[in-house]
Amino acid sequence: MKPELGREDCAAPSPNIVHYLTTLDTRWTGRKLGFTCHTGDLSWEELIAWVQSAEKLGYSAFCTTEESGKDAFAVLAVLARETKTISLGTAIVNFYSRTPTLLAMSARSIHDLSGGRFGPFGLGAGGIGFMQRGHGIVVEKPLARAKETVAIVRGLLTQKKFSYDGQWFKPNDFHLREGPIGPAAPPIWLAGLGPKMVGTAAEVDESLAEYRGLIKQGAESAGREPSEVQIATLLMTCVDPRDDAAVFAARRGIAFYCASEHYLHIADICGLGTDARTVKVAWEERDFDRATELVSDALLDKFSLVGTPEKNAARIQWLFDNSVYPIVYPLPRRERMVEDHHSVLEQASRWAQVLDVAPADR
């Protein structure tokens, strides 16, 4: 990471978000997998057992999301006491409904509870629908908000006293009561899909090429080596491509993302913008089953693991080869919610261990 901005640096902040992107970390490089889920789909007991099973399977990190289910940091606090070795992070929590200082306090708490296992610390603008309908917040100036949030969070976690004269927040000579974490502070990942929010992930090869280009441009202007920037991707996974109900569940998951305006950019990159917008129209009419059925095979194949075990293994291998950290995201059948969560992690673990596979038809 570059040195954090102090008060004197913030009068005219640089527009280059790459200054704040996390450098590569051995916990999330190599042949390693993370995983996530909608935490509201599992009871507390089911969620704890699921994460414990993933720890035994060798997953390197559980990265909780936050939507209308369980509070992200409450989940991580419980899991910090119920697991032993796995990293516990966020992917993502939004930076609108919490102040940067509160985010830093939460990070410090989970770091302490887990014995230093908190991370990655994924932040983002949050889904537009959830932010506007759930929180009643209008998402404005996400790039500037991201820069300000990351600078303050990082400053509070690494410095004994910190000041920042921001557009929204102006902490003044402030410190966390328990002190900064220091060099062991968790890496901060930024989620982004639009060309201005050069972020953590890209779903497929075409989009990865564009994001690599954006990262290269931004990193060079910031004096950084592009290959050192950490990239991660959400890896939506169908539990059984041979089962109609499982494929329908996978299509429903893709439809949910197509319904959000800020995910359309990545579909455009892949030449599937028209397909995605067709789904979006039906979803906005609240005809969710029709929207699900309108998810084309091309969208399904491009944005999820829905192939044979050999093909899925090859796609994971391709991500490893391109230094992208996969975060496995099950798309379960409602009637087999718990079983499908376990099955997806078991299958993906096997796919990640396959060394000799054919090139992926991505």
C-alpha cells in the first residue's frame, strides 16, 4: 500500500483509486479458494457448521456479504470463536451505512476476537436496490466516497493518531481506544464493476482483460507495479447442472444481478448486454420467474460454474493461472438449502485440486 493520506494531502485528492488497492497477499494467492453466501439463507447453527466444514476442506477465507440477512460483523464475531485457522473477511460491506471510524472499530474487534485472522476487508458501494430500498440511501459519488473511506479506515488501523479533512468525514487527531493494529492491519479490497471503480474482481476472461488494462493504467500513474494488485472474483456455482431445479436456481441468481444497473457494464464487456437488459426489464416488472427463464445459456455459462467437473476445474485453474482469487458462491435450491451449500463447497474443493485439466472454454 502507498502511504496513507493525512490532512495536508486531502485538499485536492488524486482521482486514482489504484493508490488504495491492496497488494498481493500470500493468504489469497496460489491455489486457494474463498467462499461466501447469503447469510440469511442459513440459521446460525447451519452457518457455523458450514463454515467449520469449509475450514476442514482447506478453504482459506470465509468472506461474508451483507444484505438483508445477518449483520456482517456479528457473523464474523461468532465465527471468530467457532473456527481456528480460516481467515474471516468481508466481501463486501458497504461504505455508506457505516462511518469509516465505525468500520475501523469493527475491523479492530474482529481482528482481536479471531487472533489476527480478520481479512480481507472488502468494501464497496453496495447493491443499488438494497441501498436505496433497504437503507433509503442514494448512492452518490462512489469513487470519491471509496477513496475517503479507505484512507480513513487505513489511517485509524495503522496510525496512533490520525486526521483527515474529507468531503464527508473530518476525524481530527483521533485514535482507537485499543490502539491501531499496525502492520498486521487487514488488507482492504474494493469492489467495483464500472470502469471508474477499478476494483477487486472480474467475472470472466474478457472482462478481466479490461480490468487488467484499467489497473495497469492506474497503477502506472500511481507509481505501482500492476502485477502486485490483488484481484478477486465472485464465483457463482450451480450445484448440479444435470438437475432442472438446480439450473433454475442458478438462473435466478444470475437474474438477480442482471436486475441491477451497475452490473450491466460487465455484461456489455462480454457482448451479453442485450441479454442482461432483457432480464432486467422482466425483473423490474416483478415477474421474477419469467426473468429467471430469460437468463440465456450464454449468460449462465459466462457468469457461473455450470459445466462438467472437468470444465469447472479448468475455469478455476485459469483463475489461479491469472492470479485471481476465486470466492465460491453457491446458488442453492430452496428445497435443499443446507445440502446444496455443503455440496458446492465439496465439489469446488475437488475441482481446485485437479492439476492436469484441458484448457477452459471460457
